[in-house]
Amino acid sequence: MWLDEVPGRIDPRSRAAVEQRWRRARTWLRVAALFCVAELVLSVLGLAWSLVAEGSAMPVAGPRGTQDLVGWAFAAVLVVLPIPAAVWLARRAADGIDWRRKPHGWHLYSAVVAPLQALGLLLALISVVGNGVLSWWQPVVVLVVGTAIPVLATEAARRAVLRPPLSELGGSEFVLRLPLRSPQGGGEDSLLLTEDRLRLTVRTAAGRPARQPSTKDIELSAITEVGARPSTPEDRAWAWLADGRGVSVPPGDVVVVRTRHEEQLLPVDPEFADVLSARVAMRGRAPVRLDPGGC
């Protein structure tokens, strides 16, 4: 099936751990998908029944004949469109990366599809039983349950892949998005680790945030050394904002990344050094691990 195999390549040394994460994640993803499909089937059957039996009972303003047609068409669009639209968008991502390898973005699909699918189911239900039959709380239950189950299942799938320790995911091609420590906090700065590059996105500094984020890409094939150490007052700016200001290194541990041309400090959990080393090793030669005193 479409979720059987782990997406992307896997380092043989990490295969068991990655496959175990994927098995749990795909179970929850299937729960979310099957629930939405069940809503779709029930909604289509309900709309078909209402159209054949009595006509739509949905409260849409207009003459009697127009009301039935517009109400039924509106519900049909809500019922049929969300799932195909989500599939179409997932297959045409701007970055060209398989959506299955981006667990940090899974919740976006369910957060959009689930409420629309639940609303379509509610309108189909109203078209079958009539607008005045349901109590006030029954539509609320339909909307809440219809939205919550896919969203919670998708979140459980995301957590199944991204649970600690993240070092196990270094030997895979899952995309990892991690926050970078910032003096201001707020999650404005982040790093994105793909199968072939490390992208830094920085917007904050010790003062006001920059109007536009600054980005920097580091090719994994260019990385030669990786290590972790505590930050020091002597550390220079680790990033530069779009407006020209340097970003000072915040207190705490930093990951040191050296390429053939430069050294890059990353204010992130030291565990990321293991993740990055394993990911670089999948591209060819493993980077040299730096001792805390040597970086």
C-alpha cells in the first residue's frame, strides 16, 4: 500500500529503529485517512439519498427549487473536494520533497481537510433528516468529533516519527525542522535538515527582529567536521540578518559544523551533532567528530 515502505533511503545501521517509528506513524496516518474516507462515503450516500428521496432540506436562501439545487451543490463540493485537493497539493510541493518525509507538516493537511470534511458530513446529515430535527448539540458533536479524530491521529503519527532520540533519524531521509535558540525566544529561528542540505532561517537578534528572515544553505557533501561544545563570550556572530545585523551566540551548548570553507555555529541541542553526522555519512564519508576541547 501507499504507506508500506519507509520513504527515502535508510542507513542499514538505523533501519530497525527507523522502521519501528514508521510502523507506528503509518498506523495513525491510516486511521486519519480511513476516517476521512468514511466521512466522504457517508456524506456522498446521504446527499444521494436526499436528492433521490425528498430533495435538499438545507437552509439556503432562495426560491424553493433554487434552494435545493444550491444547497446540494454546496454540500457536494465540501464533501468531495478536500481529499483530492490535499492529495494534489501534497504531490506538487514547491520543494519537490515527498510529503511522507516531512512529518513536521503532516498536521497542516489534517487541519484543513478534517474541518471541511466534518462540515460536509453535517450538511449531508441535515439534508437527510431535515434542519429542524437535530438538537443544538448534535451538530457540535459532529463537527468536533469529525475534526478531532483525524487531527489527533495525524499528531500521533508526527510524534511517533519525531520522538526522542532524534539521533536515530540521522540515518534516514526524513526532513527535520528544529528550533534554534534565540535571545528573544518565540521560535522565530529554525534549521531544516533534508537529505542533502542544511538550511538555516534566522530572523531574531538581541534587539528587534528583522523584517525579513535570512536563510543560509550548507551542502551536506561539503561538511567535514561536526562537534558540540558550550558557547563562550569570545564566539563571534553565528548568523547575519537580512538588515546586516549579526546574531550573537546565546548562552548554552552549540553544535559546530565545519566545511571546506568555513565554520558554522548552531545554537541547538547537542544531540543534533549525532543526527547531522549520521545524515552526512549517508552522502559518502562520515565527518570527523570534534572533541569539545577541539572546537
